Amino acid sequence: MQNRAPTIVREIMSRDCYRVTANTSITTLAEGLALHRLPGVPVVDEHDHLIGFISEQDVLGKLLQSAYLNDEAPLVKELMRNEVLSVSPTKSIADLAQEMLGLKPKVFPVTEQGRLCGIVTRRDVLTAILRMRHS
């Protein structure tokens, strides 16, 4: 790890991030969200192209309903959002922090040429800004 504070998203993103496909069940998704302690995850196709995003909030009601009715949980593709805010790995952390002030996502997929290469969370950005202040 370098001694200087990080300045771009690539330096703080999680590369080996949890992701799901459109055909993942929301039960499996919910287990993954809990295991990885994430509020939401990118949805990718078989080539790791970003095709959507799904959050705890998107699935909570449906998961509760399927548990209550004891029926089959729906698939991610039925609940995911297709409009996804993503960031470039070369984006400035300071610029992303400014954007996060007005935007709701807690997790941003990081993409290069449409392919998922990582995720960056608000916590990652907050930690990076603290490091910038102390360097």
C-alpha cells in the first residue's frame, strides 16, 4: 500500500466484488448481501457487462412476502433497476464525493468499457477523504 493518500477511484475500489446475474434468486441475493455486508450489488451478464443494480430495499418486501406466503422467491431480473449509476476507475475521489452529496446510492459499480471492474462504497470514499486530510 502506498504512503500517499489515494486520489482516484481505482485506488480505493474493491476489485473482487460480490455480483449477481439476472437469474439469481432473491433468496440467494439476500444471503450474499448479508454475508458481504453490502446494501446492494451490481447485476452482470455472462461477460461481466453491467446490466442492472439491486439493493436490500428492492428485495426486502418481496422476500418477506414470499416467506409469508411460502412461495417461490422471484429472480433478480424481476426486481433489479436497469438504470445504473456507475463510475470510471479514473474518476477523482473528490469529484465522486461531491456527487454522493446529492445522489442516493451507497454503492457505485466501477466500470471500464461497460464491464464491471469493481465497486466503491460511501465508506470507501469517506475513508479516502480522511486519509487525504491526514497526509
